[in-house]
Amino acid sequence: MTTLLAPASRSRERVRTHPVIEVFGPTIQGEGAEAGLPTHFVRFGGCDYRCSWCDTMYAVDPAVVRATAERLSVDGILARLESLSGAPRWVTLSGGNPALHHLDALVDALHGDGFLVAAETQGSVWRDWLTSLDRLTISPKPPSSGMASERNVARFHEFMDAAAAARPVSILKVVCFDESDLTWARDLAAGYPSLPLFLSAGTPVPGPADVRRAVGDRYRWLCERVAGDPTLGHARVLPQLHVIAWKEATGV
Ligand code: SF4
């Protein structure tokens, strides 16, 4: 689905620049509905949250983003993608929170080049371009993040009202670190029964010496809890596959 921008605004949008932290791939999507599929990533700088366990603070901290982000236009981003080897069908728009940016023209251009386009956001800022995606992962942040305030939950519900009207191809994904995250995820997801629910076992940040083992232990805990809970019979439980493959390395 393409957006309905007039030609003049379409070309303005095409030259608008965005703060890009990294463009990398091919790699494997580590989470959510496309877990295991090859993809390129475009990571945008800036986030309206400060999760306690954020593993991409280099795309969140304003000082780091100011110092390291490159301002790239749509054509600049496409050129970076063309310079990468391999030919995944997917491009994943990530962050930070990519929904802080006006990416309508980028999504159109990626579709024009034959890519499928995915993005993940916490559900705090709605943008119309989210409707054009081939996959929107809505990933609200549970209590262990320190971001599950009443205000943020209210903003999430407003986001979901906009999504319900626009009907993007979407899933709900919640990273769970402990029991209170799991209870929170279950209660929140109950309000959106038609959305596929993915539960992702969280990776500790900073990671312990044996981070793969820590991921495995938390994944087993989450599997056992979900398998024993009849109200979560529809949930799919996944570990963060990229951590198992590459530990905490960035740019892969
Ligand atoms: S929403 Fe995502 S990018 Fe932003 S602080 Fe939280 S984990 Fe990091």
C-alpha cells in the first residue's frame, strides 16, 4: 500500500534528511513475526523513551545521536542499502523509535525498489506511514523497562485506536524479563484479541559473561509460564535470536 502524497510534497519528502545511526545487513531478523528471515536494517537516531534495559542506547542518547548520526535523504539511504551485499527481501526500519521520523517517502521508495518493509515501535507516536508497512511490530514496554507509566499506557491506547482505524499489518510483541512483565503483557494483550501476540524473553543489559546461557534460561522460564497459562494459548514465545548468534555485537 502506498501513501497518497501530492507530487510536490513527495519530492520534498524525498530530499528531507533523517538522522541515521547505521545501515547494515544482510543479517537475520532476531525477533517477532519475521524472526529468522534475512533482512537489512536502517537504524534511526532518537527515542522518546529511556528503557532501563535498552540495548541500543547509542541510538537513544541525544548527545551520542548528535555526535554520530549521519543526515541521510531517501536517496542516501537507498544508496547505502544498494552498497550492501546479499539481497534480502526485507528492510527493517529500527531505532530508537523510527516513528519519531517522517518516513513516508522512504517506505514508498523501498517498495518501488521491490523490498518488503518492516518497522518496530513502542506505540507512543502514530504516523500514517506505519499503515504502508508490510509488517508493523508494536512493542509496548513493560514495567521492568521503567516506562510503563499511566501516561505512556494511555498514549499506547491512543496509538492503538489510530492503528485500529488504519488497519496496518501488525503484531503485538512484549519483551518479558519477569513475572510482573508477563502479567502486564497478558492483561494489555487481552484488550487486543485479534492481534497476534509474541512474547520475547528479554536479554539482560549489560549482559553477563555467558549471555547465551542467560538468554536460554529466561527463554525456558517464559516457555514454561506461557505453556501453563490457558489465557496465553495464542501467544508465540521466542528468544532474541540475534543474541544467541552474535551476543551483544552491534551492526549485525
Ligand atoms: S523504546 Fe526501544 S529504543 Fe527506545 S529506549 Fe526503549 S528499548 Fe531503547
